[in-house]
Amino acid sequence: MNESAIFNLLMGAWTVSEILILIVTRTRRGGGRVRDRGSLLILWPTIVLSITAGFWIGERYPHNMFVHAAWLMSVCLGLFVLGLAIRWAAIATLGRAFSANVAIRDSQTVHKTGLFALVRHPSYSGMMLIFVAIGLATRNWIGLGVVVVPTMAALLYRIHVEEAALVEAFGSEYVSYSKVTKRLIPGVY
């Protein structure tokens, strides 16, 4: 099996996992205080449209990114696998506290261990790596931008909404945690 076929399998596994996460973990009324502010309705259409447009650009226009670089697909695979591992580990760590929409349950606490000791939103860090891998797989600079820029903007809005809900729910405990832990990239941002 070649690297492109493996990449396509990973794309399929990720897509199925995201659909399952959306169905299984979405908090409904009565399950917690939903504070989503439409971020779910912004995030997923943005992801679908950006990835679709990025791949269309990659197929329609010349591959102008590292034109003869045989190593690029290996980098894409590595980033994709790393992104999946980080995202799935973060979701598993949160367990029942994780929800596809922004919601706070009464039994929820601020997680500060494992990946959450490094960044406040490791599942989104994992998603960012996945988007970069997909953008690079287009082998086109514009395709990379079309995949990464809108998805990052949607994720940053989602993080803004989520952090407001967490500050509302946990107050000074979350504010203190925010002061010592970066959002997405350890030690950077």
C-alpha cells in the first residue's frame, strides 16, 4: 500500500471518528449548560468547505509546493497520525466531560494533567496538525492556505467561545490555569 492510499485511509478514519464524536458526545438540553454560541455550526461547514476547496485546488492547479519532494507525503502522514493521536488522547482524557458542542456539566472539573498540562486545548491542537497535513497533501500553496486559514479562524472562534464558558463555570481556577498554560502550542500560543 502506497503513502497516498494510507493517507486516504487516515482521512476516512478521521472523518468517521469526527461524525461519531459529533453524534455520541453532543450535549443535549438537560445534559449540561450549553454555551456553544453557534460555534459548532460555524466550525463544521468551514472544515468541510475548506478541505473540499483545498483538494479541488490541488487537483485543478499545478503542484507548486516542493515540486519533486518525495518526502512531502511522509511528512503529511506523520502530521496526520500525530494530530489524530493528540486529538483522540485529549478526548479520551476528558471522557464524559468532552462534548462536541460547548457545554459544561455540573460534575465537570478543570483538567490540568497529561496533555492539558502542556496546552489548554489539545484536541484543537491535534485538529490543527490534521489541517496542516491535509493542506500540505494538496501540494499547492493556495490549497494549503485554503485549508488552514479558514479552519484556524473557525477554531479560534470556537476556542474564544469555549474559554468564555470555562471562565463562567470555573472562575479564578480557570483564569489561573490560563496564565500558566498556552492555548494550542506549548510555550508559544
